[in-house]
Amino acid sequence: MQLLLFFILQLPIGTPNPDDNEALDFSDPFDVIVFIILPIVLVGLYMLWRKRKHQDK
């Protein structure tokens, strides 16, 4: 318990911490692109790259 208290006391006032996070707002186009579309595109490109790499052997 004392170790946990020690780490809590180390957090300076005014710095961001995990408790300050807000939920994603999917009405914002930036959030939709970054958190939904971009990961899907990257996974698709990775799978395409792996398939072509496997065919070249």
C-alpha cells in the first residue's frame, strides 16, 4: 500500500494522467479516420504485402 501511495504522490499537479481521458467522439471526422479507417487500411495493406511476399518465393 505504501508503494502505491509513493507512486501517486510522484504525479505532478496539472500533468495529464489516465483518469483524465475522455471517450472517443465518433462524430468528429478526425477520430473516425484515425481510429477506424486507418487501422483497417493498414491491416489490409499488411495482408496484401504478406501475400505478395509469399508468392515471390
